[in-house]
Amino acid sequence: MITLSVIKADIGGYVGHSSSHPDILAKAEEDLAKAQREGLLIDFHVTRCGDDLQLIMTHELGENNTRIHQLAWDTFVAGTELARQLGLYGAGQDLLADAFSGNVKAMGPGVAEMMFEQRTSEPVVIFMADKTSSGAWNMPLYKMFADPFNTIGLVIAPNMHEGFSFEVHDIKDSKKVMFSTPEEIYDMLVFIGAPSRYVVKSVRHRTTGNIGAVSSTQKLALIAGRYVGKDDPVCIVRCQGEFPAVGEVLEPFSHPNLVEGWMRGSHYGPLMPVALRDSNPSRFDGPPRVIAAGFQISKGKLVGPRDMFDDPGFDEARRQANIAGEYMRRHGPFEPHRLPLDEMEYTTMPGVMKKLQGRFTNLD
């Protein structure tokens, strides 16, 4: 069994919140290479999305393994020290604890992991986003695994026709529920259509039970009790065979759906699919970006990556994202660009309400 772990953290932006300094990536490469030489990892790849450092690792230790999570934490801590030396913005922003406690999930970094029996050919796509929240994958995952207008394999591929099971998390009440598609699509959409609270954690094949996708569901504001940055989630999707084809997995991003995040994590904006080199959100610290790294996994080795959105086929999505972004920006501090009040509870809003509490009087 192979475990694929993707663990990310914002440990310092260059410049501001726009990108990652190359020295930070080089330091992470050095740390993971040492772990590989010592036999902890089979393989690894270090990359970034905006100002988030992304650690992609393969190993045989299973999900939630303390040694793997310790490695990621130590790498982030070392990178934070370098970020402070470089004077990078928000150094150590996502590290919400003083010391490692066995698992990074409740400590700030985002985590997506899956353990599976490697197939003869094992294509995976790892999606990484910046300036958005953990619910950003809800619509894409629905389209990949439950929408026949996106994924024709649901109709014509015998090994996909029975559908998939979705594990959905209520991230505010710390509960979960399973939905079977296609028969429970309408029920599921009631919940995942509210991505600020209900988040698709994983998707499995209904017949075989094999894992098809998993996402990070960590909500930084809920962990910290205050706004410390947006979640900037990651998502792993296995492709082909009993799962959607690579093209079906990428197709949802041809529509730049609106997600929460953007400037100060308090605005809705279009999720723009870009090549890695363009994952440097700058305009109003946005718009939100998503990159896609494609790999073939062979005996645990990461063959790749291929930059899947480095394709003129997504030019129209990028154009539409710019148009939608321009439209939303013209609203300034008004909804629907700014998030609704119940999503602003970790910003200055509670303080303003408290200050004005005595000035509100009853209507006549």
C-alpha cells in the first residue's frame, strides 16, 4: 500500500501575500531529500501555490503518521526561521502551535492524504489553491464524480455507472455524513451548496470502496479563533479506470466558480485556473488561484509533475475569471463581493458591533 500525503502551509509571503521565495522552496527540498535518504520517504516533490509551501510525499506509513507529520512540521518551522531572516511577510502564519503534538491537522497546516493499492498505471492530479477556503473543492468534486454533463464516464463507462460515495464534513459542528450518488444528489446538494460550512472530505467508488479523491478541510479561523489567513486548500484526485479520466477531472475548472477568500479572506471571487508560474495572486491579493500538478505514480515514485493548467484550453476560463473579478470588485465593501456578516465573525466585525452596541435602539 502506498500513501500519498500533501501537506501545505503559508510560512511567509514574497512580496506581501503574492508568492513564495525560491530560498524557502530550496530549504524544503533539502529537508525532504534528507528524509528520503534516511528511508522515511519513497519520493517527494516541493512546490508552491501563491505564498503557500506545498509538500507532496509518498511513503508506506499510512495516513496520519506521526513521523510524516513531524517531518512536515519541522520543515515548516525551519522554513519559517528562514522566512524571518529574509523579512518575508507573515512568517509562520499558518503555524498555530508552539510545538508539534503528533498531528499537524489541528495545528494550522492543510492536509490531504490517501492510502491505496497502486494500479499498473496510477495517474493522479493534485490541486492546490491560494486565497480561498476549504469549501472551494465542493463544486469541482461534485462535477467530477456526480455530474454526467461534466463526466460522460458516469453514463457510458460500466465501471463508473454505479456512482460514488461522498463523505461530507460539517466543519463548524465537527460532524460528518455520507451520501450515495446518484440517488442522493439532491439531498447532498442542500449541504455542499453551502461550502463555508459543509465540505466534501473524500469520494469513494461505491462498488469497490476504493478512494478516488480527498481534500483538506482544515479551517484556520476555527482553529485560531481569529482571522489568520485563508485556508488555501489542497485536493488529491485519482484518475482513469474506475475513476473519472484526467480530462474529466480538469473540466470543472473551465468554469471559474465563485469562492470565498481573496483580499483578507473576506470576499467572493472567481477561482482562476493557472499554470504554476502564474500562481502569484497580486490584484487585490487575488483573484483566487488554483494549480494542478499531474503525476504518474510508479512503485511509489512521483513521475512528474506535469503542469496541467498550462494549456491554452483554459484561456477562456482565465478570461471569464478576469471579467467576473472585475464585476465583483466594483462592489467594493458591499455584498455580494464582501462575505455576509455571519462569515465575517473572525474579522473586525465583532469589535465594531460591540463598540456600537449601546447606540442601537428599538424601532418605533
